[in-house]
Amino acid sequence: DLIADKKIVWHIGRTKPNQIKLSPSKLIRAPLKSGSHSDILLVAYDSSMYSYFIQTGPLSSSVLDDFNNILRFINNLSTKILNDLKIRPAPEDHGWNFRVRYENALGKDKISSDKTLSEAFSNSKLIICTYPSTNFSEAMSSNIPTVMIYFKELWELKPEFDELLIKLTKVNIVFSDPVKAAKHVNDISNSPEIWWNSIDVISARKDFKVMCGDVSEDWLEEWS
């Protein structure tokens, strides 16, 4: 921020004078293809074993703490949900071998075989994101019921998101406690769309879109 003449951001809020808000390029895409909508998809986190730059989120051995918290969430899911669960490890391994770790903990059949994230979304009736980053915005914009488990002890978010985070937490989109997150997923798993389309959840989703995921009808001109 301090060395750039201009910096492109996707969110609104207390932006700095050199920041320009444009439509999120990751959310500019063709509609998702029709899929089976039968899976409960968990999008897994991964990060380098060694810290080599400053970033928010789990670093070094705390990445394993995050992984163990996710396993705690999974271990509190009902048998029925476990049958539908698919894990999508990060496409690039950073040394932790999380694909193998998930296979050892849950079985190889629990690893998603979908080639792309969009394909995995299309085959899902519920998306579980495990970190507050781009994939969460993509999931929220897909209109597929989405939950995020984010361990606030390991992530430092900007203060301008505090109010939005409170609202998303209140309507059970965002969780920091893996046991509470599992209970919610157990409760809604039969018909997650009923919860997703409830009035309070729709209101929170709209607030998220305005602040973090609003794609302008003139996005091409914006980026030109």
C-alpha cells in the first residue's frame, strides 16, 4: 500500500487514498454448470511449512493446528453427512501432504475427484470453506448454501469487516467453534436451502455481496 501509486481492491470500506475498488475478477465467470448437487464439499486450507513473507492466517506449525481443528469439526458430523462429504485439498502441496493426511483420516474415497473448483461447486448441495479468502467469496457468489469455519485466533482480519463478520456469525454462515459448526451442518444437512433462503440469511448474504462480492454490470469497462 505504501509503495504503490495505485492498488486495486475488491471490497468497500475504509480504503486508502491510493486504493481503487473494482469488480472482483474471480467472480466474473459463466454460470455454474448443472451438477449432481449431492456432495457436501469441504475446501481445505494449505500453506507453506516455512514462513517467508508476512501474511494473515496460519503459519508454520499453526497450519497443523488449523488442520486438527477441521478434523475436530469432521469428527462431530453425523454418519449420514460423512457419507456425502468430499474433501478438496489445495491443488498445490506446500509440504504438509494434506491430501495424504485426509486420506489416512477419512479414506481415499473422501477426496473430491472434480477437476476444478467450479465443477466441485456444481456437484455440491453445501459448501464448507475453511479459511476467509477468495474461495469463500466464490462460494458465496455461487448461490449454493455455504458455511465457513474460520479460527479467529489464527486469522487477523481488517477492522472494517467486523460488523459484517458479526452478522454472518449471527446467521450461522461463519463459525469459529468447530463443534458448533458441526451441529449447524448436522441440523441443516437434509435441506440446506431452507436455511440459506431464510430472511435473515438472505439479508446477511446481500450485505456480504455489497461489501465483498459486488460485480458491476459494467465490469468490462471498469477494468478497461
